[in-house]
Amino acid sequence: MKQIVYGDYYKGYPLSTTYQNDQGFHKVILDKIHELLTNMTQRHGKVFFTMFRLSYPADSMVKYPDNNVSFSKFIEALMRHFDRKPRKYDPSGLWVRERSMKTGQFHYHIMIMVDGNKCRNAHGILAKATELWGLRLERDAKGLVHLARSYVCDNRYGGVQLIRISPEFQQVFAHCFQCASYFAKAFSKGHSPRYSNEYGCSRLH
């Protein structure tokens, strides 16, 4: 992740306006976000989009290893769960790993998209994520999985429907891209061990 882009827009879409955006955004992550959003909305007339944060318990750096092993098993189980028949949600997503400058602990931001004809809110996704994260941590994960505070997630659905035939589709697409571009910010990255990836995503169909 070497190339950093600066500014308020990328490919004509607005970028996150967090206070750290002056440090730029990783181009490779922005490109993946755009590819995943485009691919998913081409495959489905309706797409449900949500974002959440996954944390470790406070003061747990000694107990849990400084790698992505637990998280990798978690995200694999989560995606597999929502891809099962008969209610195949066709999940697609992207994640990034960041380190808190205050505590030194790392956490994950996750973007999930599913077939909007089969899922219309984030409650089931968050509940399953909390359950599976608890299994990885071997403890109750309540309070460790949080919806992102954003235009698309700060509502009773915990996310937003991108409806391809809607006259507001391009506007909603742009808002989703802007919210997810927060994941690409250069700030708080670059502090992971050399053997640990700082982002990952689903394969394009």
C-alpha cells in the first residue's frame, strides 16, 4: 500500500472528511471499494450496505496475539454463514486493520454488502458477527461490535439499500463510497507487523 492520494474527491466521488484526511488515502483500498460496490450493484438490483467496527477487549494485548489469525477465521465464518443455502445472501465485503494511537491496540473496520432482496437491515449481521467474534475470543463479545456512525448506518436499519432503478441511486452510491473511503485513510495504518495484512476483501464474481 504505497500510493497515497490526496484531495476531497476520487474518481468523481467524495472522500471521507474525517480530521485525519489531510494525511491522504491509500489508492489500492479506494479502488477495491469502488470495484466491490460496482460489482455488487451490477449483480443485484438491490444491495444492502453496512459497516461496523470490531474490537478486542480493553487491555488485552498480552492475551491475544498481534496478528490476524483470529480475525481471518472470524471473517471467513461470517461470510460463509451468509452464503449458505437456502437464504444465500451473496455477501461481499472489505476490511481494514488499524491501530489506536492512544492505546496501541488494533481493531478492524468492516464493510459488508448482501443481496438487498433478502436482507434489509443490519441487525442479523451484527448479531451473527457478535456471536462469531465471541467464539474466536472465547468470551462474550457484547460491546465489541459496533455499527459505524455514518450517513448510511446511523438509522434504524443500520445500513442502506442501493436500488439500481431508483432515481437516487448515484447519490446513494456516492454516499456509500464516501463513508467506506474512511477505511482507506493513511492515518493509523503502517503500524502492523510485516507479516500481517492491513486490508483484505472478497473476490469479484
